[in-house]
Amino acid sequence: MHDTTLYWVWLSELSGFSLRKKRTLLASLGDPEQIFRASAATVDEALHGTGSCSSAAEGAKGFSLESSWKERNLSIAETILANNEKACIKTLDGTSPCYRDIFSTDEKAPLVLYYRGRLSDPSIPVVGVVGSRACTSYGRLVTKAAVSDLVGEGSIVASGLSFGIDALAHETTLACGGITYAFLPCGLHKAQPASHADLMERIADTGAVITPYAYGREALRFRFIGRNDLLASWCNTLLVVEAGMKSGSMHTARSALSKAKQVLAVPNSLLEPKSSGTNLLLSEGAHVYLNDRLVVGESTAQLCSGEEVVAKALSSRPLSTLELEAWVQIGDGPVMECLASMELAGKVSFLSDGKWHLVGGL
């Protein structure tokens, strides 16, 4: 396995060469091992054409292709793969069945990805769900209803493991028995944020946690942008629930639009700052997201069949979603759907302590 993967990781980590140049080398010289074994003159010719002088070729300031090429080695790639093996991290490259279609159609897709867990058949639709970290009750309602529907349709739900809408999308998917992918802006040695370590492990049990960054790489600002771009690349459709004008969700949405992906935006009041970006997306090519199940009076009885049981459980003290799911049995309907309906009706509220409270008994 390492025979080919080793060279993909080497090329991915190769300094002094942009992703565009690395892809140019792949197109011209073939696979990464052939690039590694090529001479500096051959590499220079592939990049600049016949007649160029590799000894004089300069890339970044102070970078010489000829001197850099003499010093190339596989030590960094070997260390990365050794760390992966210890941490049960798997590697995807441009030829991997679960990644090659994305890699071939998106010129900005990373050469290598790392993941923990299991990847489903690539023919299964993947829908990204992103939004504000400090989401409103409206955003929570829409997220839970939308994710519940997506799981019912058999889609994989993807998000970024962040606070707010991201975490809720993952949690709701798991509660509904679905598969979710989390995309990280750092290596898989830790969760980002760290408080979502347990959630990351539960996602990896049935789905996958994916990143373009090697083990040990920390979540620097530019890596959040790379994470967002990868999420946009991987999804067939992106649903933006709430987003401020300068948010990461807006970057993800615009990245998805630039890749000709379907982007759905949840409309909201013009007076709600957490949806200012979401409303703007509707004028930039996104389609409006609608859900008849959220219309008050529509199928309320069906969604609230376990309302009395949930209310009784919360009457003594507030409970987390996991506690409710462990203690409350409401037939075949998921507790999450019942909570969404009750929240829509103003009967329960999810507060900053991470627990559900009966409205009027806070």
C-alpha cells in the first residue's frame, strides 16, 4: 500500500511548488513516483517548457529548483505514514475510488486526504449542512428538520464539526441513525474544537472524519479555508442554514457555487444578523430552501406523538439530547423529531448549558 501512497504524500508535502504546479507535473510525467525519480531538468521542462534553465529557475524567493531537487527525500512522507499507522488513519490520493472523481473534476482539490472511520459508496449523495456557531432557535429547528429528512432520503450529511449548526447537523444525523462526515482544519490527532472529541469519535464509528492536513498539523487560520473548500468539493449539495456576511459558512457557500454545486440557503428576517449572509446568497445563485414540515399546523400531530413522554421527563430537571434518547421511549419516532416539533411550538428550549428545558419551567 505504501509503495504508491508514499510518493503521493511526498508530492503533497513538497515545498516550493504550488498545487497547480504539482498537478502540471502529474499531467506531464505521470504518477508521483515518476516525478520523484525524474531529474531537475525534466521537472523544469515539464513546468516551463523546452529550453528553460533549471539552475536559474526560481520559484518562491530564495528557492532554486536544481538545488532543492538534489535534496529531495521521502523522510517527511515516511513519518506521516508511520503516524497514520499508529493512529489508525487511512490515506486517500487522486487514484482512490472514493476520491478520484472529486480529484479529477476539481483542480483545487488536495493531492492527499487523511481520514478515520469508514467511507460509504461514492455514489451515495453527500449533502453539506453548515451555519452559524451561535445559531438561533430558528436555525436549530430548520437544521433538525432538514437533517432528519436527508437521513430519511438516504443521503450522507457532511459538516465541519464546529459549534452551533455544524455540531447539531452531526448530532441529529447520528440520532436519526444516519451517516455523517466531519471535515477538520487540522490533523486527526485532535478534534477541532477540542470539546467535540467525543462527537468526533462517534462520527468515526459509523461515518468518517476527513482532513487534507497530516497528523500533528494544528488548526491555523488558512487551514479553515482549506477545510471549507474541501467540504464544498465533496458535497453534491450544500445547505446553508444561517450565516453572517463574513463567516466561514459564506466562504464555503461561495466555494461551492464556484464549483457549480447546488447551494440551498434558508431565508430569514432581514433584521436577523446571523442570516444576513444567507439572505445575500439568494441573490448570488443559491436556491431557497423550503420545508413544508416546518409550517405550523402541518403534520404536527405526527411529529408530537411522544410529546407527553418528553415533557414528563423534562418536568423534574433539564436533560441533554443523549440523556433523553437513553431514557425516553416514544415508539418508532426519533426523540430529535419530537423535540424539534416541541421547540417550534415554543414548548421546550435548548439553552447554553447544552440541555433541554421546558418553557415556563426554566
